[in-house]
Amino acid sequence: MATTGLGFIGRTTLIITVLLTLGGCATLRQFGPSVQVASVTPGQYIALKRGDILTTGKLSSATMETLRVAGLDEGVCAKPGLPCIEAMEGSIVVREEDKRSSLAELWLQYAMTLPAPKREYSTSGRAKSAITELDADFQPRLDAWMQVARQAYAYLFFTERTANQRGFEDRQTQVRDYYNLAVQEASVQLYNAYATGRVHSQASHFQLGRWTFVLAPSGEASPLDTRTPTELVPAASLSFTGTLRSVHRRDGFGAELVAVMEDPAATTATTLPATTPAAQAATPVTQSWSEMPSPSMTVLLRFSGKNLWEVLHDDEPELEIHDPYQVTEVTLHGQQVPLAANFTAGYALWLARSNFSHQSLRSLFGGKGGIDTPHLYMMQPYDPNRRVLLMIHGLASSPEAWVNVANELMRDDEIRQDFQVWQFYYPTNMPIAMSHDSMRHTLDEVFKHFDPSGKAQASHDMVLVGHSMGGVIARLMISSSGDHLVDTLLETAQMTPAQRELLRTKGAPALTFLPEPEVSRVVFIATPHRGTDVAGTRLGRWIGRLVRLPLTVLEDVATIANDGQIDRNDGKHGYQMNSIQNLDKDDPFVRAVADLPMSPNVHYHSIIARAKADGPLEKTDDGLVPYWSSHLPHADSEKVIVSGHSVQEATPAIVELRRILHEDMQEHDRQYK
């Protein structure tokens, strides 16, 4: 092809030179794409949208965008700190919603750079270094966290849109988390300062630095109404391992905390009793029941004001403490907001620190540090409007046997709203009759204390759940004895003359009873209603000889000979009454109990375990209890599960128990409508 003049290359070079001269470098960039595209995975996309200072250690994309709009992404905001926060506060080019959410995250970033108090939580005792905020730097930390809470609160309730209008936005969830964390940190700092005398308090006002916290009445019973915590633990700081399968909580507004109290049961009579009248008079009477030593609670900080400006200048927020079992939502500035809750942390922390597993064995064998009287634990503060779900563990066991049962049941909203969980912890070396009698007296004390008129819902239609030997005790609770137990023991048990006389004079009241009127339903789990073969074997008898009863019990049942180590079959020393012997299928007591009539007003159910799936059901057992002993022919329902003796922890058993409770709630609702 013919060309003239400069030629193709020369002409092209001339054109580029002219364009560069006329249009500058921007013209050159137009020869290539000004925007590039790259593929991202769904996970990367979600991480980009939801990542923030808490999850990635970097500011969220929303805050970075706001900084760019304000022209602050470089220069003053290149590094986190107060200059960037002040510059953002002074910006007039971003809308309030974006400004407040970004300021909440910027204050959070700044708070996280300040030296934090060291917290180390142990499962065997109180927190290590729980109160370490006595240095001069506590005020900047408190100020920073309070600013996070206030900016987040302003974003949520005092900007252009309501919280409901932003309901599905990731940004609102992020800012809610900033608020919850800030309230958590501020609450712990306030408690630590109060515990060390750093807080100026007057009535319901607590002043710490520039901030005055006004304790607001919550309107519901609170564990803090009558008890003072020895420790305040953030639920989010706890991680549980071991037998606990899951942690159950409810997303919402507020800081999830655990208030650790002194445990009155920790001082329950574990030493030898006073022997002289003067010593007995000086011995304090221990309470046989207590509310949860580490209750969960949810804390809110409510900032006051009619408009955004007033809220941002409120240094006297209201401090609200709620029981998450009783309160599911709160009203904030005309909006219904779900209340955050952790239903596992307090319960699990109590079990982790209780050392029940070792203590229960020491109790069985009479070792030092065991217990010698039953104690009733209320898993939540007493609620007169909730029915009682009472759990009774089995031999050589403790409330730890119910860890997953109680935890899973409290996950169910309907069950949690209808029931409050109580658990008996008792020394399983005691004769069954004595444990049963003590529990009856304890329940009577509790109901008289909380509901002397007997009109509260909590005093009626109780549901009992008993595992193994606890099921035998539960059966006694709903049975009529007449004179059958006393007559049977006098006729068939090999007793010394002293034992017979003691049974007639002192033992008869404990062996004569009517059904507990509060109980309307019982669930028997792996219960040896007719005893077991194992208790009568050589191994069972050998273990039975190792069981030690407290001295007071030995005196009461007149079996002091041989330090209580009596062969009940030798015909010389009389009838040994301990828990293991009571569970022998040939024992007069358990045989008599199996004949007692149960109340016709009580519904009862059986959950039975079989160790192997094959073979005739009638010949199976769970390793300890045979089917023929657990089976009740007239039960409302019977569920057989392939499992060992600790079947109460098996998922199918928990599902069946949940089904029974829902059936009970439906019948209860129909009855009272």
C-alpha cells in the first residue's frame, strides 16, 4: 500500500504527541480501561461487607467509605486516634447516620488501643486479677467505651431512619455489637471500681469520673436485689469444654454478663455436728435452698434526650439490669427491641467451679468435704408466674448429670417461658427414705418462704424428673404410704431391738406420707422401681460396705456397730440402711416402695435405656437397671432408647422430655382457659 509524507508510524507518533499536549495524562489513560474487574468468592464478598474492627482488626468498608466522603481517609485519619475522631465529628459533608456509626467504630478502634485490664478466669476459683483497674489510666478507658456506647445508641435511635427501617442491614448489626461490647466493658469497669471504693455513690447514683450512672428500676425480680456479686464476668469471655455440648443465647440488645455470688451451699454442713447443747446452739442454721450462685443477666445503658444533640451530651445514662429469663424485649424510644441473653454461661460457670463430680463421690463414701444434707438450687431467681421443673439426680451423681438436659430445655422459648428449673443436690449415701423426707421438708420451706398463701403459679402443677435413684425418690413424692413401709420393714427386715424401737418412735414419720400436692406430672428416667440385680452381687455388696453414713445418721438408724460396716444379712448387727442396699431387688424397702399406690391425679412417663438393640425387650438392661424394673405398666408413655444408664444425657431422651413438657403445657393451658 502506498504512503506519503511521514508514513503510518510517524503520523501515529505525531497524533499521540498532540493529544498529550492538549489533554494531559488523563487522555493517555483513556487508551486503557479506567475500571478493572476481578472475581471474588461468596465468602470474600460477605467478609468484605461484614468485616469490621472486631472481626478483622481493620475498619469496616462502611467506615472507610465515610472517611473518603469526608476527605479524611488520608492525612489526619491515616492513624487511629482522637485527631481523626475529632475531624469526623466536625465534618459537615456526611449524613448523621453514617457519621454516628463511623464514630462508634472509630471510638471502638481507639478504645482497643488503650491498655486493657488483664482478665484470667479459672474453673476452680474466682477470677485471677479480676480487679486490676486501679491505675491512673482507667478513666481514658472508661471514657472511650462510654463514647462507643453513646455514639452507637445515637445511631440506633436518633438518626434519620429508625432501627426497624434498618432491620436487615449488616451495618446495624455491627453497631449493635459495638454498643453491647461497650456496655459490657463499662459495666465491668464500674463494678471493679465500686468493689474497690473508687465510686462515689448516693442512693441509686454512682459517679465515676465524668460519668454518673443512674440505677433504674427494672420492674422484675433481680438477683442483685438481695445479693451483692463477688465478681462480674462477661459471658463472651467464657469458653466451655467437657460434657457441655452447646451454648444457647438470644441475639439482641445489651451486655450479657454473669454475676458471681457467694454460694450458701458451699458452707452447708460438711463438718461434724456439734455434740454439746451449747455448741449446737452456737452452730448457725444453714439454709437448705438457694438461688443460682452465678445468675446470668443483661445490662443496658439508656441515654436520655429529646434529640440527637441532647443524647450526645448526656453524661448521666440510666443503668438497667434485667433477668433475661423474665424479660425478652424492652422499649427504647418508642421501639420494641429484643433483649440479648445468654442462657448457658451462668449455669455452666457454676458447674465448672462447683467440683460436684469429686464432691459427690466423697459424699458417697463418707470422705471429708462431702455433703450430708440435700440442697435445692434454683436455676433462676424465683418467679411466681412460672411452674417448677424439678430434677433429682441419681446415685453417686450431682447436678452435673443434668448439664445438657437443662441447657437444651432452656433453649426452647416456650419451655423457658413456662418453667423455672430447680435441682436437688443430695448425698447419695443416705438411705433413700431419709433423702426423700429431707427433700419434702426443703420444698415445704421454699414454698412457705416465697408463697405463704399458696396462690402463685409456681406452687402448683410441678413436673418432677428423676434419674435412677432420683426416680425412686420422685415416686415416693407422689405415693401414699399408709403404714405399709413401716409394717413391711418391721416384718421382713432383719433389725436389732434398738432399730425396731427407733423405727417405731422416730422412723415412722419419715416413712408415712401422702402425695405432694404441688406435683402433677413425673418423668422417670432409668429408674429401678423394683431394684437391681447389681446391688445384690458380690461387687454391689462390696461397694455397699464402702459407703459411709454421717455420724448423725448412724446414730439415728442405730447402726453404729463396726463403724457402720454391717452386713445386713448376717442377722447379728441388724438392717443396714444405705442407698446401695436400698436398691437391691431383694431389699425390703425397695420392694415395699414398688407396692405403694401413686396419686391418680399425677401423670407419669418412663424413659428407659437398653444397652443393646437386639434381643427381647423384657430381658434387656442398661448395664445397671433391667427393663423389668424400669417398666411401669400404666405409664402415660414409655420411650425405650439404646443407651447406657446415663440415658438422660442422650439426645433422644432430651427430645422425648421436651415432647412430654410440650404435651403438659398444652393440657395445662386447656385446663386453665
